[in-house]
Amino acid sequence: MSAATSHAEAPLRIGVAGAGAIGCTLAAVLARGGQQVSLLARGATLRAIAAGGVRLTDAAGTAEVPVRASDSAAALGVQDVVFVCTKAQDVAGILPALAPMIGPDTTIVPLINGVPWWYFQGLPGRLEGRAVAAVDPQGVLAGSVRREQLVGAVVFITAERVQPAEVVSPNPMLIILGELAHMETPRVRRIAAALDAAGIEARVSPAIRDALWTKVLANLTSNPLSVVSGGTLQQIYSDPRLLPIARKMLDEGLALAAAYGARIVFDPPTFIAQGAAMGPIRTSMLQDALHGRPLELAAIGDAVLELAELQGIPMPVTRDVIGLARFREDAMRASRS
């Protein structure tokens, strides 16, 4: 459901941690929409923001948006909401630095790809409280953030970082929010209202893991295959050499989602058509591969296979493609050393 803005409440103090493609896009859209936003950034990105703001190209055109930014969480201060926009493998490293932005009433919203470390937190059943070893092998994340401060999120934003503080996000933006315990609360509705007011479609879900599985399947069927093939989203979901592989991975993923009781609202042809309609967009994983950055294979791939093993669900094609993507990552790393 879309949220309505309450005029009786003071504006939320919104922090954005991570100034990559998603973080800069989110901060710029929120700031352009009049929200009180603070961006934790560093290095060349911070210098570019200080000089001219975030340069954002989206459906509204191109604009240089002034954004309050600092490399000091203490300078930004305690926030009402902190969106964590790093890669999944970097969340554990950034959380300690965010401490000055997080008070006892701060809501933390990780905008990360793949299976989140909190997947089994607040989930009734035999697996309640279980760690997802692929993304939190030492339990650092589970021990660093109180579950009560977390709100689950599924982000559908296609964005590419062209250079420091310059991002392109051509498609409509959607963020789905929900409590880990599958209930609706005023705090989630208030966060959704702030996103809506800035021009980002926000929905509140009473079952956030249903929406999460949709994104997990989107990541799973596109990201590793893009690294192996170099294909764009349009090519992965339409090229006759790539589409059959993506479709087999989708079928395997749907069987796994069903094993976890997820309610998937799309049919496979619609899923494929929507993926192709994204156009010549390079996945975030392919962007990382081309720039020599570590890949999010643990969250997007390994964690899915871990959940499959817990349910006894075979995923042979998915396992092979993830293995090929891992081989490609290792080969690229070796060529740079």
C-alpha cells in the first residue's frame, strides 16, 4: 500500500550510509524532494558532493542536487532513520562507524541485495533465529544490531555510478518496507510516507519476505549470469542463448521460495518480460566486475544455496552459474595481481 504523509509530525532525520550508486541516488532524490537527509560519504565522492552536489540523471532529467554530506558520522549526528546502502559484504564493516548516527530510537533499514542476515529473525518456526552463515558467518551482524531497530526493505532501483557523486537511474523507483515479524506499524508507514513525498514509490508490506523473494529471484537470475556472459538485463531475459538459463534458474528459485512459504505474485512470463523491459542496464554485479570490485556472490548466490540445502531443494543450474561467476571473479582478480 502507498503511504500518506502526516502533517502533524516533524520531518524525519534521514541518514544514508554508503555513497555508491544506490546511496547517492537515494540521497539525491530525498534531498531534491525536500527531505532532511544526511549522506555518509568519503574520498573523491565526498569532494565531488562538496563541489557540486550529487549529479543525478533520472526520469525527471539531470540535476545537480545539493546534499549534506560528511565522512564523520559524529558530524551528521543521530538520525531517525538510517538507510544502509553498502554492498552486502560491507555491512559488517560499516556498522561500527555508524554508531554516532544511531540512537536508541533510530530505525535501521538495510538496502542490500540477496538474502539478508536477518532472514530468520522474527520468523516463527523451527528455523527462527538461525544465522545465515553465507552472509554472517561469525554472527557479527546479528550481534551488532538489535532486531527491534531493524526494518526489512526490498529495493527496486536500477542505478549506475558513472563517476564519484554522479549516478544514472532511468527506471521508476520502488522500495517495499516491512517489519521482520510481519506486521504493520506506524514507524514503517512514516518512513514510507517520507519516500513517497520525495517521489520514490513506497509500499508497506505485512509480509516482507514475500517481496524479498521476488528481489532474491531477480538478483539470482540476472547478476551471476551477467558476470559470466557480460549481458545486460535486456539480453539476459530475451537473448535465446541466455534466456533458457535464466528461466531454469527462475524455476529452481521458485521451488525454493515455495518451500519457505513465500507468496510470489508474478507468473514466470511476466517476470521475464519485466526483466527484459528494463533495457540495456548492466547489473550491479557486472558493474562491480568491470571495475575490479568484490562481487556480492555470498548474499546473492551462496546464501540461496544455503537455504536450499536446509530444505533439501536441488538447484543444479543455479549452482553451476554461481560457480562460473566465482571462477570469473577469481580470474579477473588474478589478472590484476
